[in-house]
Amino acid sequence: MPDGTVVYIGMAGERKGKGIWGRLSMYRRGRGAVSGFGEAALDRALSDVAFIEDHLEAVRFGQITRASAWARDAIAWTNVEIRWAACETASEAVALEDEAVRLLKLHGIWNRAAICDRKPPPVDLDLLAINFQTVGDGGTVKGLSRELGYNDNGRAVRVLLRKGFPDHIVNLSWDPLSAEAIAHVRANLSPRR
């Protein structure tokens, strides 16, 4: 990620003499959607409402998109930076990968081995109770969007909420909206008329 966070650790073998370039080319072409980093990136993209809505819009307009294009878009959506270390042998590379995953698996890396070992964070029930307080009409993302004159299926409201509430649990619905969230949107999103 551009902020320096390590999100995935993987090994690229010689790849017919192309090494890391060969591996990255596979992802760049959308061919790595079901293994390793490509799968991890696609999993995260498919969990993001904005990513899905952007692609759904194309479907609504009758654009047929191949799965490899979704995978390629998911890689671009992750916006990662690449770092690598060259190893003399495959066994050294495997050992380096294993050790890096072992050291970083508790820090949210995307590797499947790390996810299987990770315990879910404790749920703060008081925080959830606050998030689920509703305020009359407009207590949903779509309702608030309609109130403000947006016909975008709630996209503008969700984008603003993500910016204003970065600690919101990923993949947890914004609905029903808290009074604080509604006030934030009403104060920062100009009504369309």
C-alpha cells in the first residue's frame, strides 16, 4: 500500500527466467485471480461496495466484462507498491516467505495462511449499539441519498461516510445510520435539486 503497510507476502520462482516480472505480468493480465495475491486482491475488491457498484454500473449498461478484467481491476484497486528480495535458491525463498508470514500474520496481511491462524478481534458491543441508533426517516444510506436528491444508489453517501468514519468496521453495513453519521452527511454533502 502507498502508506508502507505490508499486505501480502509471496514467492515468485524463476518463471522461465522472468522471475518477479513474470509473476507480476500474470496479475497484470488478470490471470492470477484464483491463487495467491490475485485471489487475495479480488477477495478484498469483491468485499468493497464501491468496487462492486462501479462494475455493476457497467453491467447495467450492457457491457459484458470478463472475469479476468475484474481480477485485473481488483489488482489496480488495491493500489499496492511492490518490494522484493532476491534469493539464490528456491528453498531460501520459501524459508524467507514462511518467516515473513510468521512474523506479520498478526498484522492483517492477506496471505491465506495468516488469515487461517488469525483470531477475530473482540467486538465492542457498546460501539455497535451506538452505530445502530436510528433517527426517523432517512435512517438508511439510500433514504438519506434520496433526501439529498442523489440517484446513485447511495454511493455518494457511502464515500463520504468512509472518509468521515475511517474506523467503521469494513463490510459492516452503514444501515441503520447513527445520528452522528446522518449529521455528518447532511453537513458535508450538498443537496442536488
